[in-house]
Amino acid sequence: MLEKEIERRMCGLLKKKGCVTYKLKGLANGLPDRLVVLPGGAVWFVELKTEKGRLSPMQAHRIGELERQGANVRVIRGWDAAQRFIEEVAGDGV
């Protein structure tokens, strides 16, 4: 499955669970693809990849920066991982 299809499906399911997602584009090179805000206010930075996709050096750097600040960051590889992420942060029943 293509990255854009994983993103479309994941965002659709998160929306059904009351989450808000924002595409992080053009803010800073290497930032994760999506910002996910859960009901209750928890925030996740999400980088989506295909199962074989790799992080660029800048993406790895930015993710490390965010993690060192204590931010919730997840690299999701493939649709199965996206489903597990949704179940973990937004509840069962995907």
C-alpha cells in the first residue's frame, strides 16, 4: 500500500474516533508527516512510511529532537502498524 493511502485511511479512522489530524508540510524540513490530537488533548507526531520506507537523515534528526523534548513521536511503517497505533492511542474497534 502506498504511503498516501495509509495516511488517508489512518486519518479517516482517527477522525471517526474524535481525533483531529493536521498535515505538517512546509514548517521545517524533516518534520513528521502528521500531527494527531486526541480527545483529551494528547498530541502525537506521526511519520508514515511504507513497510520498506526509510527515514531520511533529516527526518531521523527531527524525530530525535522531538523525542528529547518528551514529545510523543511514532514512525509507522505500513497499514498494520497504523491500525495498531490507532488501537493504542484512540481505542479498539478499528
